[in-house]
Amino acid sequence: MKQAQQSHPTQAARPWHILAFYLVCLAGSGYAQLLATIPETGISLWLPNGLLLGALLASSRRSWIMWIAAAVTAELTGNLIWFGNSAVVSTLFIVGNVAASVCGALVVGHLAGLPFRLLKISDLLWLVLGGALVAPTIAAAIGTLTLVWSEGQPWQRAFYLWWVGDATGVLVAAPAVLTVAESWRRRSFGEPQRLPEAALFVLAIGLVAAASVTERLPFGLIFLPLILMAAARLFFWGSLLGILALVMLLGLFEVLRIKPFALIGNSLESNVQQQLFLGIAAFSALVVAVLAKQNSDSLLQLTDSNRMLEQRVAERTASLATSEARLRKMMEGTQVGIAFGDRTMALHHANASLATLLERPSASLEGGAVRWQDLMAPPDREKLRSAMAQMETEGRSHPAEIVFRRASGSSVPTIFTASKLDDDDHVAFIVDQTEQKLHEEQTRLLMREVNHRAKNLLAVVQSVARQTKAESVAEFLTRFDSRLRALSALQDLLIASQWEGTSLAEVIRGQLAHFGDVLDSRVSIHGPLAQLSAAAAQTVSLAIHELATNAAKYGALSNDIGEIAIGWEFTSDSRLVLTWVEKNGPTVTPPGRLGFGTHVIAKMVAGIQGCSVRSDFAPAGLTWVLAGPTSSLLVAPLTDVGTGTITPGTTTG
């Protein structure tokens, strides 16, 4: 069984609905009495069955009992007013009519669902099958049996006339009830702008009716085109309007004894033709109304679909424009080179960053005028082919290092990667690696320099260890540790200056820092600005360390009154002269053996290119002099610098 066809919930029947339905059914009974002119039968067009069938189809089964009760009451009232049948006959007629309407509603509901709506031709066919075939057959069978039993009428004629009257009543009344019920649910009773058009149809029908009454147009079939036109233009309301007008005219013609629909035959045949015409007109109008409504709905849906499609197209066009604008901003704002190419590796569009990177005009990278292969040296074309092959199979390529050629002929290292697009095109990203390569080269140079300096430092440490002599292991460790600390202090200075050299004054003060207050009161440091090279600073610092150690043990700093004067100056021939002079210390005697201090002072300093060292162990105090070219000792030789008098407790440079 099909699901209920409803766009709006079925509303519960209200008392005034039932009352209105009762009155309409009563009017239908009176109309049947008006047309009941078939001789010796009493059978007429019966609208109440169509009204009840329409009410049942338009409502839920819970409310059927109320509609049935209203229809039964109306028929009983009509029997009292017009028909005068006995209680048994009237009851049999009512049972037949109710059974017919209920069975017809059940058949249509089973085929199309409840509440029922006329939406398409198949719905009309189900209404004809259940309402105009099944229901009239049941009513005609019960009613004919009653007439045969009560009045002795011929079975065949009575059944035929009853069936025609009920079928016509269903085709006329049931669609009218369905139309009104659906409009009531929707709270929509036609289109107000079409009221003038409806009025024109009413006027035309009235004119035709008037012509028929005056016998100027005796052939009443001219009504049919007007009814069909009304159904085509106004849909179900047009069909209802036309059929209602036709029903009213039939009553008028019956009162006036006019037979505009009779073609041939006697009175019986004329009445049958009249009912058949009404049924055919109603069915034809319904077919036209359904088709016109379907066509109108299809046009509305098509219009809505076109409008929605246009809206979606506009939205997607705007979205695409926004995306393109964002993509354009991204392409032009990034430092990464971006280009779009096809499967032949021809470039069709590139951003300004790529044009700048390759030192080419942007126009030269547009429209397929150049291919990727044309932008690189032959050795890198194989890398390109490999990357493109990987892109074809995997959708994107792994980053590859490819060197491009600039328009000037220079080369630029890059990282190249490409991704496949849906239309066999691709997009490639090119990242400039020039700074990265320079950084890597600087790192390699730095590593080599670190390696070189480490080897030099190890050589110095090895020399220190070899030349450190002592009577015991403890003494050796003490002396060796002291000399390593001297080297460590120098390393701190060199690292602070990024191994670009260090101040001679800082080297001296660093090696004498452990003397504390003595450094300020009994040791004077004086000289112009002098920036020692890293290699010279290592040797000079060890020499100062050894001189200070000897002074603390045997020289000017071994008593309470000794003094040391340290000074340096530049000579006119671009040489640096560094002096260490002790006085007021114990009587000096030359060393008895060649230890590490002697080795450093006499040999390591002298090992610097062009340098010489002189030591004078005079009884009054040690004098030590280092002299050498500034090109060997300094980072950058200084000229036009003054000299000064060595003053105790002062330092310059």
C-alpha cells in the first residue's frame, strides 16, 4: 500500500464542516429528485455518493464515521422530504450507497494512499477505477436488487441506469470535494490574479446557456470546449467551476424542459445521454486539469531549478573568482616560484617570483613559449624527467635539487617539486637554494676551521705536556693544570671575539687576573691598541703566564715590594715591541735547566715568523723583550699610533 500523499497535515473535522457537508449532501439529494424524470424508474444522477467518497478520500479513517453519519442523515432527510420510500427500502439504499463509497475509498486509498490528492494522471485513473467503477457497481447491485424486490423493475435496465447515475455523480462530486479540501488545507483558494479570467469563463458559459435556452444554439455540446479551456487555464478550480456551472444549467434546463444535450432517442435515452455527457465532460475536464497542473508545476519547478542553478552558478562563479584572486595573491605574494605547465612540460603561467629568480620577463614564461628543459643545463634534465615520471605515477614528485640557468647565463640552485592536476596539467614549486647553499658552504668552512683549530690546540697542549717537568706526579699535575687554565682563559677571549683575534691588553690581564690586588698596585700595563691574531695570542698568553708564574715564585712578586712593568709600542718599521721588566725583587740568577717556561719564552715565541725574544737575568730583576713584525702578530697592522710611558697600575689598549 502506498504512503499517504500529503504536503500538509490532515486537519480534524469540525462541527461546522460536518454541518456544511450535510447540507451539500441534502442539496445533492434534492438535485437528484429534480432530475428524476426517467419514466417508471425513479433513478437519477446521484451526487451524494461522490460527495461522501470525496470526503472519505480527503480525510483520515478516524473521521470517516462522522462523514458517513452526515451523509446518512442527509439521505434520510431527503427521503422524508422528496423520495417517500419505505423504511426497509430507504435503509437498503443507504446501506448500498455507504458500502459503495467506503469500498471505493478503500480501493483508491490502497492504490494511492490516504489522504488522497489528485496530482497526476495515475491518481485520476485510481479515482476512476475505485470511485467510478467499483463503487457504482456495488451501489447499483444493492440498489437494483432492492428495486427488483420492491417494485419489480427489470434488472438489466435498472442496474445500467443506477450505475450510470452513480458513476457520473462520482466523477462530478468527488473531485469537487477533493479540490475544496486540498485548498482548505493549504489555505489557498486559487490565484486572485486569475479571477477576471474565471469571470470571463462564467460569462461565456452564461451566454451559451442563454443561447441554448432561446433555441438560437440548440446544440449544447459547445459547453465542452469552454469547460476544457477553464480546466486548462484554472486547473482543478477551473474544472470545478465548469462542471458546477454545467450541473446548474442541467437543473435549469430540466426546469425549463429544454434538452440541449439530447441527440437521439426517447426521454429515457435523452436522460442517459445527458448524464453520460456530464460524466464525460467531468472526466475530460479532470484529465485536462491534471495535465495542465502537471505542466504548470513542471514549469514552476523548471523555473525554480533554473533560478537555483543560476544562483549556484553565480555563487560558484563568485567563489571561483574569490579563489582565483586568493590564488593570484598567494602566487604573487610568495617568494617561492610557482608555475603551471602541461604534459609536454611547456609552461603556461608563472608568478613574478619565478620570473625574478630566472631573470626573465614574465611574458616569456607564458603561453607555452618555453619548456622546463629549456631552463636548465643538460645534466639536470634527467632529474626533471625522473621527477615528472614520479608525478605521473604518484600524483606528485619528491623534492629534487635542480640547477636552473638564468637569462644572464648564471646558475641558481633550487628545490623543485611538482603536483599533478586533474586535467593532465601540473603545478610546480621552485625554491631558491642560493642562500642555503652559501650557508652550507660557510658551515663546511667553519667545520674545517674548527678542525684546524682543534688540531692546533691539541698540538699546543701536547707541547705543554711534553715541556712540563716536575719532581713528582703531583707537581706535574699542578703545573700542567695551571698552564691549561691559562690556555682556557685565552680560549674564552678568542671565542668572545669569534676567533678574529683579541686585544693584547686583555690577553695580559687575563693571565694576571689571579693576582688580584697585586695587579692594580704592583703591576702596571701600558701600551697602544693592539689586536693579536689567534695564533699569536696563544703563544703570547703562555709566555705571559710563565713569566707571571716565575715572578710569583722567584721574582718581583715573590716578596712584598717587587714591581713589574709591562708595556708595548710600535716602531717606525712596523714592528711590535713587548717588554716585561721586574725590579725590587730578590736577586735574580739564571735558570739551571731548560723547562717549559724557558721553552716558551725562548723558542715558541721565536717560532712566530719574524719574531725574536730576549731575556736578561740581571741581578736587579728580569727583563724580557719580544719583538716582531705586526703582520705576524696582529690581525690588522696599526699605524700612526702613539707610545706612552709605562705607569704602574695603569692600562691602555
